[in-house]
Amino acid sequence: MEQDEQETPGRERRAEGQAAARMLRAVLKAWPFLVAAALLGAGVAMAVSKAISPVYEAVTTIEFDPQAVRPLTADKSTGLQSNMLVDTAEYYNTQNLIMSSDKVLAMVVRDLNLTTDPEFLKGPASKPVTTEDAVLMLRPRVKVDPLLGSHMVALRVQDSSPRMARKLSEAVARAYIRQNLEKSSVATAEAVVWLGGQLDHYKIELEANENQLHDFKSRNQLPSSTLDEVSKMIRIEMADYQQALTRTRTRRQELAARVAELRKVDSDNPDRVPASEFLTNSYLTQLRNAFQTASRERRELVAEGRGENHPSVKKADEKISAARKDLHEEVRNIQGAIERDLAVVQRQEGGEATLYEGSRKKAVELNLKELEYRRLDRTRSENEKVYTLLLEQMKRADLVRMMNVNNVRMVDPAQEPMLPLRPNVPVNVGVGAVAALMLAVVFALVRERLDNSVKGADDVENELHATFLGLLPTGSAAAKEGRRPRRGADEQPPELTVHYEPLSGVAEAARALRTNLLFMNPDHPYRVMLVTSAVPAEGKTTVACSIAIALAQGGQRVCIIDCDLRRPRLHRIFDRAGDAGLTNALVGDATLDEIALPTLVPNLSSIPAGPIPPNPADMLHSERFKNLLAELAGRFDRIVIDSPPLAAVTDSAIIAKLVDGTVFVVRAFRTSVSMSQLGLRALTDVDANVIGCVLNAVDYRKASSHYYQYYAYRNEGYRADEPLKGGESVAPSPN
């Protein structure tokens, strides 16, 4: 199970790769159609281009100067007539829209008198043309394109007349420059009026702020020159008090912790003194060592077997009691000294906290005064800055009004175009060819996608989920199933091509098929094999004969049985018309020796169908047929059974349960995947052992699969020399 799960992604990737390769092969195979479509598209595009009237385009280049001075800007940035910070790109986009606006175009109409110009109107007007009408006619011809990486735009005007295109382009540019200058003058005049009113307002505000600040300083006795120094001294004092208080609190916490630890020491366990106390008191260390030594000596005496009443043990107990008492008294002395130090530190902490709190209150009072002072001073400073800025802008606006500055200028006037803008015949031809080619590719892919036939080994494995056993090429008996007309009286049945033409492609493919069958299950070989298909005319009889002959040529005793009791054919192939057959044996009219007769192929015997019965399915389902197969299995090494199609009758499904394995025949490029799946499902429904699938009638000269190319190489590129009548040989022509 885990191995299957690991192999599933690999199979899916292979299937996707195979599908992509198939689509690519479909496109390559349709190259004549693709070339024809591209040529047709190019021809249509050229014809359409020739039929279109030419359109000329004149271009005028206009520059926006970002350094132009404007009345309400404190710097030289974008020349905006506003005190708002507007994105430069938005400004340029706005100017581009203004350039092609109705206002500018109306100015052009009036300047050039376009309402009565026959060249612009394309002939005499049938009725009077208004300015609005002329603007509507001009608007679609005007286009503005920004030039990337610069402050310039290309003003493009299109017209069927190159002279009119140039004249309109220059006229639009000049009209835009003129209206921009007019707008700038109006904006400057309005700015001067607005600035004058704002200056008067902020002058009054600034005087009031200065008076409020002076009154506050006088009322609180706060000279502005020493306010920062006083605040700094108080902050330094607070920092010193805070550091001292922090040190005292840390000392108090340490002493309190030592007292708490020493209080835990009782008279029974005086040696449980914190280790830190021994580091600073050598006498305490000596007492602990004496106590531990006495305790160890007593344990040693008891370990030697001396009882509790032994004199030495009692003496040791006395030493332990004395050492415990001395150690406990010393601990209490240390505890008392630490508690006295703790009381001193606590009083010191209280005094320092009082000093810090007093300094903090002074800082808070100063901060309150400072905040109010800073607020008043900040208001005065802001109003002073605004007043100064307004005064500067007022002077700038007066200067701009006198200079009459325009930040737009014409860089390159329009030139009369020599070549039309459209139609662009080379581009149109290329686009037409590419578009037609793309449509042709889509058509080829759709056609390939809609083709649901089984085309190769990939379809057998991925769509039918069956083992691919091999193929039989077309151009032979495998392709026409014996139905093509004979060329002469001496020509042999095409189903026997493997015997009569052992060096042919069919024979080579049959031997490859034989090899695959022999190696499919070497431990339990398929001795009795059924050959069937989903629908008629798949080539199952040809495949059955080819397999039987190839097995016989390999030295095995083979018998081929015609179990198609409705449309038998083996009697014509092996020239046994009128002989007793399978149905005769099943009804008891003939013995096995009378129907299983040798053929012209060494090691191969055949059993024809015999007379067509009224109940073929019942005869094949009888015990006599089972016994007949068992008897044949004892006489022959291999038994090949030709049966009718699965979709027509149930005969093949009946026989499939009696044989060792079933070979399923599919006609390449004709049998649909769905029909093949139905045939295989009919076999699996009766628990038949499907050995695999054989592709029949494969034209590997037209197919593009690598598997087919391999067969083509084997069958055409590496064929033995053909014998001549005189015993000589000649190599096949490369053509």
C-alpha cells in the first residue's frame, strides 16, 4: 500500500508529461495546416491593410519646467498653483488631460477657424458647423503621451492630410501654453489678495501671543534665560536622591533576608545556617566544624557496636550538646547584630525617601510652569513662522505677477509626416499571420483533444490501465483483416504474413509480441490463450494467427481454434473449407484427431469452427467444450483461441473464464478509449485474467510516438538483405 502511494505521484507526473508530449506531436504533425493558415492570415491582413485609408500623425514635444516659480510655493518644485503638496505624477497627468480638454480644443477651433475649413471638415459642410461640433471632430484625433524619464510629453494629432496634422498639432500646443499662462496670471492675482488678508490676521495673533508670554513670565518670576538651568539642577538632585535611596533599599532587603534565614535555625539543628554566614564569620565556621566532628565520632562509636549507655557514647553525646549550644548561641548573637543594623538602615531609608519626595515635588511644580511657558512660547513661535512665510509669499507673488512666468514651453514643433501612421502593412501582415497560426494551433490541439481513440502504449497504460504487450504494423494483413483485394492468384492469405514473410515488419512485431507473452509469467506460462476485442474489425483473427505462427516458429506445438461460431474465418485462411470443425466435435460427429489437423506452418495445427450452430453460446458453455480444451492442453504446448467481439455477443466472456489468459486487441487510431474500457470491463466482470493489450494496424510511418519510431527502425532500418532468385541478395532501398 505504501509503495503504491509513493508511486502514484510519479505515475501522475509521467502521465502529465506524456499528455504534453502528445499535444506537441499533434501540433508538429499538423505543420502543413499551420503553414497554410499563417499564409492565409497574412494575405487577409495585407488585403485589409490596402483597403484602409492612410492616417498621418504629427508630433509636437512640450516641456514642463519643474523649476518655475509659483506664488504659493516655498521652493521651486512642480509649479503648482496651490499650497498643498500634490504628487508630481498626478500633476503631469492633470496637465495632459487639460491639453486635450474641450477648452483648449475650442481655442484651437477659433484660432484656425476650423468651422469653415474644408480640409478639416473633409469637404464642404452641408449645414453650419458650430464650435462644439468642431471640438467633437477634433477630440478623437488628439493624443498626449508622457515621455518616460523626462518632464516632456508628445502631443500627437492624427489626420488624413499630413499638412493638416502638422497645423493642428502646433495649434493645440500653442493654445495650451497660452491658457496655462492665463491660468497662472489669474492664480497669482488671487494669491496676492488672499495673502494680504492672511498677513493682517496673523499680525494681530502674533502681537497677542507676545503679550501673553510676557505676562506669564512676570507673574511666575521665571526669567527665560535660567528656566532650563533650574530644571537641569532639579533633575540632577532627583537622580542623586534616587540612587542613594535605591542603594539603601537594597541594603535593607539584604539584611531582612539574612534575619529571616537565621530565624529558621533552631536549637535542634544549629548547623543549618545559610552558607553565606560562614563566609564572613570564621568563628561560626569553627563551631560548625566542632559540632559536625562530635556527631561523626558518635556515629562511628555506634557503628562499632557500642550501645547508647556505653561511656564513650555518652561522652560523645555530651560533646555534641555542648557544640550545639555554642553554635546556637553564636547564631543568635549574629542575628541580633544584623537586626540592629537593619533598624539603622530602615531609619536611613525613611530620611532619603523624604528628601527624594521633596525634590520630586519641586520638579513637578517647575514642570507645570514650564509646560505652560512652553505652550505659550510655541504658539508665539508658530504664528511668527506663519507670518514670516506669508510675508515671503506675498513678495514672491508680486514678483511672479511682474515676471509673467510660464512653466510650459514648446521644445520641438511638429513636422509634416512623410509616411502614414496606419495602416502599418508589415505589422498587420505579421499580426495576421501570428493570429491565424495561433488559431490553427488551437484547432489542432482541440482536434487532438477530441480524438478519443487509442493511439499508443501510453493510452493503453494510462487510460485502459492494462499491460501493453506489443503491436502489429499496418500496410499488411494486420491493417485490413484480409479484406483488401488480391493482386494475383498466387498471393497467400495476409493473415499468414508472419509465415510467408519472416523478414517483414509484421513478422518482427509478432516475434516481439511472442517474447513479451513468454516473459509475462515464466513460472506459470499461459498455455491456453484467448484473443478477443471490443468491437468487430479490430484485427483479432490476424493477431491470433500471428501469435500462433510466432509461437510455432519458436519450436512449440501450437493449436489455433476458431471459436467465432457466428462469423468464422480460419477455414478460409488455412484452406479447410468443408472440413469438420469445433461444432462437429462438440455434438459428437467428429473426434479431436479428425478436426485438429496440421497446417502448412510447421508445429501449427488448426481447428476450424465447423458448421454454424443455432446456439453458439450454449455450445461454448458446455462440458464437452471444457473437456475438449483439457484434451488439447495435453497434446499441445500452446492453444490460441480466436473468439468473437465482446460487444456483440457473450461468447468471449464465457471462454475467458476457461483459459489461462486473454489477449485484448485494439485497433490503433480507430477504437475509442471508452469502447475499449467497456470491453475490458466485460472481462473483469467475469474474473477473466487479462494478459494485456495488443495494438493493431499501427502506421508507424505517420505516427510520432518514440515507441513507433523504434519499431520503424527495427522493421525498416535493420532488415536483412532480400534473397534473389539466383541466390544473391540485395539491400532494401532507403526509400
